[in-house]
Amino acid sequence: MQDFNVRPIYLKTVEELHQVADALHISRAGQAIMAGKAFFCILQVDHVKPIAANILKQELLARGGEAMVHELVIVHGIEESSCLLCGTEQQLLSLAIKLKGQQFGLPALAVQIEEALANIRRKKVWQIPCGKKQLVLGKKTLIMGILNVTPDSFSDGGTHDCLPQALAHARKMIAEGVDIIDVGGESTRPGYVQVSAQEEKARVLPVIQALRRETSLPISIDTYKAEVADAALLAGADIMNDIWGLQKDPQMALVAARHHCPVIVMHNQEGTSYTDVMGDMLAFFRRSKEIALQAGMVEEQIIYDPGIGIGFGKNTEQNLQVLRRLNELAVLGRPVLVGTSRKRFIGDTTKQPIEEREWGTAASVVWSIAQGAQVIRVHSVQEMKQAVAVADAIRGEWNG
């Protein structure tokens, strides 16, 4: 009897395909030919008119794929439908080529399909101008250390809200191997009290100026106020971290364009009502991108952050769902930052108080890296550095 040995192979990227195929002595030329058939994809498309949905279904069926649509599409019984396009990459790329010659907005959809397929299977390394250096993302996971100079932050409020204490904590994070220091002067905890731009600048500028004299590490300013961001960048900060994704203060994108700095665009909203949390988030990010480009920014400046936390419009189940589906953000083709450190969803899951959530944070950090995060934002650098090192080693991106 033939001794077969059957097992599943799960591949997420072309690089993983090469590793498996090389071990089987399959030629790279052969791999290139077959790669388009090796990955099965399901792409969701929203807001499709019935006539366009019927075309999608017919064209994908003709290529051996399938399009799942609303049951009333065939009789035009609804205004629009979401569609699930199911097929190999080769089938979906062939569909996109066909759609470019169609009507009903389908040529624009073809472009989005091609962009999505180009982004979700290819490992990328991004080099973003950051002050006098390049911020390199995608080679290994970077650690952003939180430096709250506020009296009321949810985890460490009042701990680092004077210059000597803030600098001491920054020096500790630097010694522990932090990659980026994120300075914030206004709490974003649920029910936080807003402060004026003047007060926020008084808190953060002395810290940024002192840090700039001591370290060449990238410094991020955590603010959604253009006045604060501009002053912080002039004082020595390198990165803007906007919890409202350029959509709260209309001047934020203009400041970023003027300084040519990296911008962390975070998803946020009032309340926790969603049609679909990931679909709504992607729509938010695409609006942010449009705002950025109209202001003179380039897409290469953008880093996306899904905004984990009850203070950013997501309850515990929604936060867990976002982390579960984090790899869907790969469709944007840009780096992703995730901040789960000590958040309420960890407390709700583990029943631990804020100061006892490091193990839960570590689990969420490792998961986020496995799902495609390039930067993680944390309170405890030393502990999370170990988690990051192991996650990167498993993912095959740790260089020691």
C-alpha cells in the first residue's frame, strides 16, 4: 500500500509560497506561472447596483469563480448589494481586466480589485522619511513607547506629568530598546476632559525639546490639534499621531504636508454603532487618505491604526473582532500600528485590573504581529520586547 502523507499547507504571502515550493525543488519559473492559482481570495465589494452585481456574477462564473450577491439582485429588487467575489488571484485579475471595458462604474472597481490583490499577498518594506532618518517598517516590528505627560491618563496618569519624571521614564524606555517615543499631553480615556491647545503645548513641548537633545530616536506627538502638532514638530518631534485620522481638525493634514512627516491615522468615532466594523473602518481610512492627498500629503506618509479601545468607539466584542480581522487592513497597502496596551477589553477578558494586564497585553501584541502589524504601541517596553522578538522569529523577520 502506498504510504502517502497528506497535510494542509496554509500560505498567506508569495514569500511563504517560495519557501515551500523551493523545498520541493519547484523552479522559480514554474512558481511564477502557478502563483496566481495558489491563492484563493474572497473580496467583499459594497454598494454595487443590481445590474453591476449580475455582471460580476456572470463574469466570475465564466472564469470558474463565484460571486455571492443579495437574493433579490437577479430581479433588481433592491437598490444595491454587497458582493463576495470568490476565486483564485488569477481568476480575479482576469475579471478585473474584463471589467475595464464595462459600464456602471465597473472600471473603477477593476482598479480597486487589482490594488487589493497587489497588497494582500506581497510582503512589503516601507521606508518613510522621518526627520533626518528613514523610518523602516516591515523588516521587524517596531515598539512605540507611551510617554503620557498628563494627570489623568487611564493607565499612568500623573506618573510622568512633570519634566524630570517624564525624562526619567523616557530614558528607561530607551535603555530597554524602544524604537519610537510617543508623547501625549491630553488623555483619551473614556470621559476625558479636553484641554486647550495652549495647555497641551505647555505639557509636551518642554519634554520634546529635552528628548531631542538626548536622543536621535523618532519622537511622535500624540495630538489631534494642528496647533499642537505644528509646534511639536518645530520643537523636534518627527511623527504625527492623530487619534481622529485627520478628520477632526481640518488643518492637521496641511501641517503634515508642510512638514513631510509620517502620520499615524487612527480610526475613531463617537459611539459603537457600525454596519460592519471593518468595512466602516476601511471607509473611514479611505476618507482620511482623500483628505491627506487633497492637502498635499503623499500616501507614503501614512501609517494606519485601527483605534483599539472603548475611548475610540469600540466595545469589547468589537475590539476583539477588529483584532481577529486585522489582516483585512492589508488591502490599504500601508503599514499598520496597533495599540492594545492595558486596554479595557483585556480587563473584561481576564478580569484583571489595569496594573495586572501585561500578560493579556503580550498576547494581544503577538496576535497583532501575526496578523500584520508593523508597529505596536505599549506602556511596558522591556516585557513587550520579548514578546515582539518571539513573534518576529516565528514570523521569520527577526534579525537578532
